[in-house]
Amino acid sequence: MKKTKAKKISVEKFDQLFDEGKDITPYLDMSSIRKPGLEMPTPGQIAMEENSVKITLSISELSRDFFKNQAEKTHTSYQKLIRRVLDAYAKKNSNSLS
């Protein structure tokens, strides 16, 4: 499988494309699934998950379909991808909560 580099765009443009339901895969680093400005760890960087807490979360069909599609491409579960995105966002922004 050929590794392609993700195209760079602004966060605003990425959000616009995502909201419009357009293809955003050219802007995704498939090895780590990232949104511009939100760096994600690779699966190899995640040795052990932190303690998990079960919650019930409703998401849009668009989000579910996106994560299921990405999970299939990266051979992991879509729930794990969602957890990784949320964890990375929380880690990146935890200092701004104080």
C-alpha cells in the first residue's frame, strides 16, 4: 500500500468540507487520523489505554459512518478511533481548562 501525505488546509476549510459532507480523506493522515491542529498518536504510540469509563453518547450518522470507514481502512474499531480523538483533544486542551 502506497503511503500518501495528507494535504494541508486550514481548520476552517476542513470544518466546512466536513460539514458539507464532502470527501475529507485527502486531508487525513491515515496513519494517525488527524484534524489540522489536532495531532493524533499512532497505534504504536498507544501502549496501554488509560482507565475507561462507560458512557452513552449519541453521534450523527455522518460521524458514525466516517469513523466506521476510517476504522475499516486502519483495521481497528470505530469506537477506539473515537476514543483516541477525544483523548487527544482532551490532552491538547487540558491546560486551557484552568
